[in-house]
Amino acid sequence: MKVVLVDDTHINLVLMSRLVDKLKDVNTISFQSAREALTWCNSHPYDLLIVDYMMPDLNGLELIARLEAPPDQRPPVLMVTASVDVDVRHRALENGASDFLIKPIDKVEFLARTRNMLALRSATLSLQHRASWLAEEVAKATAELRAREQETIMLLCRASEYRDPETGAHIQRMAHYSRLIAEQLGQSEEQQQDVLNAAPMHDIGKVGTPDHILLKPGRLNPEEMTVMRQHAGIGYNILKDCQARMLKLAAEIALTHHERYDGQGYPRGLAGEAIPLVGRIVAVADVFDALTSVRPYKQAWSMEDARQHLLDNCSSHFDPRCVEALLQRWDDVQAIRARFRDEHGGAAALTA
């Protein structure tokens, strides 16, 4: 461990240095100039500062007051003083001193106090290292858990892909569009990643839709549309009891991404801010990509036509803020469209 000694009297430095050298695995750095000591301490690691109070260029109180590290984060400070003035001690404590020694120094007391201060420092470092190690382990466990959640999502998406012809590259594009909107709305990186990972589950409820409706090549009649709309509630019921945060978010998306901003959507007819933001985000991303994709009952729209549809339906079908957020990133939208083409399909793992 490293002990810094500061005293304007050379003989005092020699005496303290020889005493400290008796301790195992301890090195000393000595300064007769308090200003030089201050500069060194603010730029180098050390484990204990032993400083005299009365010095000509900068006294001990001023030195410890100018240490850059906050008192609760710096190594212990042992103040050596010939003064018995209580006010001096109080000021020293306020500035971050840990203990005091009264001159003339008693060798036994000096070694005992120094040993105690170094033991305190060693214990503090041990706790910090332990806390750092625990934080790293928690981060690793959290990352592994999130990876397992993502794996679960992709397995469910692959399962739905066997029945729903509208999956594949569609879920990749709409998920990335959703993240783009979340980013433009100022959501945190973690929230953006959650949206990216959970959005592919928006239509998982279609596993409960009969094939003659799900795979019908033409438009659905009113009775069939009623059955089709049940997929929002089915998806929610599949996911709602999951404890994983991402799957809970996916459940919310499944239930709310067909709600309309004007309250004319389904399944609950929510309107405006009553619709969870993630549902409003995915509604824009999902419809936009559906319009620009080939379906059994229609040809793909052009990007410009789909863009105009979003603008024409602001405040009715879509949250205007979400539409604006997507269109403000038009170059990124086109890049996502080019990156995930339909011919590649498949529910490959999502990437940031």
C-alpha cells in the first residue's frame, strides 16, 4: 500500500518514513511542499495521507480541503498537529480528516493509528472490488436472461411463421421501424431495444385464427373479420402471465397495436393517450410495412403512397407524433426496407 507523508520539516519526514517502513508491504512518498503533495495526490492513487497541520505554503487543512476526490471517496487522512485547539479538529473533520495525532509523535501510537487507517483502506477497497464484481455478475446474468427472452420470442415467431404468410421479413422491418420511432421520440436506449425485441410478437395471436380465414386469398367478409380481430386478445392471453419484462411488453403490443387514435380501433376502442405509447408506435410501423408488402389480396404500395397514407390518417388512425417521428427518419426507413427484403424472409434473430 502507498502512504503519502507531508511535512515541511525534513527530520519529521525521515522519522515518519522509517516508522511506516516497518509495516509490511507499505511504501512511502514524502513531500516537504504541501502544494507539490496536493498536485501529486490529485493525479495519483494512494492509500493513506499523513499530513502536518502547520506548514508555510499551504497548511494541512487547506491541503485536504483542496483534494479533488469527495471526502467519502478518498483514502483516509491522518492529521498531525501540535495544536490542541478544538476548532482546528472540527475543521479538519469537516474537510475529511479521519484521525489525529498530537506532536510530539509517539512511535507506538503512530504505528497503531497508521496500521488502523491502512486496515480501514484495505477493507474499503475490498468492499468496492466486491461491489464491482457483483455488478459485473449481475450485468452478465441480466444479459443472459435477456438473450433467453429474445430466444423465446424468436421461437414463438418461428412457430407463427408456419401459419401466417405475413411474417418473415415483415416482422424484421416493422420491428426496426418501431425502434426508429421510439428513438426519434426520445426513448432511452434500453426502451428502444425492448421495442425492437418485443414488436415481432405483435401478431402472435394469429396462431389461434382458423386457417380458412388466416390464409384466405381475398378480402374477409364482416363475419370473418370479427374472427380475425380476435387475434389481438389471443396474443395478449398467450403472453400476459409471463414474468419476463420483455414478454409483458410484447403482451401489451399484441393487445393494443390495432387500436386507433380516434377510438375506432379494436379490441377495446381506446383513443389518444389512453392507448399505450408502444401500441401507438407499433401501429404506425406495422401498417406502413403492411402497405408496402405484397399480400394475397393486394399488391405492394410504393413507399411514397404508404407515406402519404400515414399523413392522410394522422389523428384518425395514427398518433401524429409517431407518424412524424417515422417520416423524419425517411432515409433510415428506406435503408431498413432495403436491408430486410422479402425474398430473404424468415424469423432470423433481430439485430440492432
